[in-house]
Amino acid sequence: MMYLSRGIPTPPHGDGVYRVSHCGRIYALGPESAALWQSGQFAPRPVLPGKDRMIARMEESGLVVTTEESGPLGAYRLLAAFYARTIKGRRIGS
């Protein structure tokens, strides 16, 4: 299983909480969730053993996309899903 993070980190507020903006909402992440999100921010990553439930919660919020595949096929599926969700409802080339 692999995942890729979605959203944009917000500027720090000085309270030690990591925040991510996605689709007009801001999500506060705990230290462990923040580390997972940051790990998948720029490239697809494998879901580490025992972290699947945390990744599933972030997927429900739209902060990550996942696939059951791994390796190059998993990376391709994640990138395809990421861009398909990013452009959904938008007209391309206009």
C-alpha cells in the first residue's frame, strides 16, 4: 500500500501544531500524522506497518490518496488519482 499527500502546509502559529490547508479547510495534525503527511508531500511513499489506520483517517479528510499497489505501478496510480481529483470539475485549457 502506498500514499501521496495532498494540500499545502500553512505558516506556523507558534503553538507546535502542524496545519495543512486543503480545499478551503485547515486541518490540524498531531506530530505523528504530521510526520506521515510530510513524508508523502513530494513523492509517493509506502504505508509503514501499523500506520494504515492513520493514513485511512487522512484519506477520509482528503489529505492523502492511497493505492493498494506498490512500486512503480503504485506510484503511477497515485499520481493519476491525485491529478484526476485535482482537476475534477475544472475545464482544462480554458
